[in-house]
Amino acid sequence: MIQKRVAGIGMTSQRTRDRLVQRLKEEGIHDERVLRVMRSTPRHLFVDEALSSRAYEDTALPIGHGQTISQPYIVALMTQALIADGIPRKVLEVGTGSGYQAAVLAQLIPRVYSVERIRVLHDRSRTLLRELGLNNAQLYYSDGSWGLRQFSPFDAIIVTAAPEVVPEALLQQLAVGGKMIIPVGKGHDVQKLLKITRTENQYEQQWLETVSFVPLCSGED
């Protein structure tokens, strides 16, 4: 759990976080482990100070560089799907962004690897996660569509931006029996959030939700 306790006031208070968790319950998030972490994670630290009063609204918010911090419901949904069959030991996140999803994962999973292609976001997230004491999250500056082959195979992979098709490199880095949670589709209105399970001989897909993510881009910035 987060070691550095950051108490908020007003719209960043614990009461405000409790209201967010109640909304998540009403929207179908039922895993108490996920709800506990969503309640304890100071989302206002992961957004620009000018937007901190909106940090506990159930909405995505801009974080600069054409990127967003995901809607809390989507973070909770993806996390819930990732741990539904048990806590994976080693997880890869593609698209660190603000670091919020990585912070949530790091409070539930022993080893989290996260990769970000935008240097400014990578540096900011790495600093914040260290300040929060989440030292089991290892962040890397790289093109996430290639994953992190040197640390594979992963028990689970979570992707926080949408490719048009699932990257083959990521599928290959998923352990047999592992799960991948990934939005797939072209354009913001036709994306599907998928849960992909690797078996001995194939990849099985399950549709979870219709979603809207920024596109998964290649290269470093």
C-alpha cells in the first residue's frame, strides 16, 4: 500500500474518494481489493494542480502531450478483470501515462513493469511513484508496442492505449495461462475492451466493454 499518506482537503478529501468508490460499486465494480485501492490512491496527485478539484470525478482528464488519465471506472474495471482469476506475480503495463494505473496495480501485484514512450510523462510518473513508496513498480522509457521482452513472459499485460489490432509482440510475451486486458479498435467510437487468455494452443478473447482510449502510437517522444 502507499506509504506516503497525502491527506486532501475539499474536493481531494477522503470523503470525496469514498463517494467515488460508491459510484464504482453502483457501476458494477465488486472486487473489494480493487475498491480498497481505489479509495486509498490519491488521484489528485496524478493530474495537473489546476484540475485537482476534478480528480475524483468519474471521468478521464487531460495530462498533456495528447494523453489522458483514464476514467476511474475503467481503471477499476481493467484491474478487476486482471486479478479475477488470481493475483498475477508479474505484470506489464503498456502506457504509463500519469502513473495512476501503475500505482493501483502496484498495491495489488508483487512486480509491475510499465513502459511509456513520452519522456516527460515517464519522468514525472517515476518520480511520483517513488515518492509514494511504490518501489515494486519499475518504469521504462520505450516504445510500448514492443513490450519488454527482456522481462517476459508476463503473467498479465494491461494496455492503456488502443491499437487497431493486438500487437503480436505483446501476445508473444504473455505466459501460457496469462491474461491481457487491452482496448482494440480504430477511432474513439469503435473500440472494444478485450480480455485475452493465452492457452497452450491459442488465444481466447472475451469482450468486456465498449471504451474510448487514445490510440497506441509507436516510437519515442
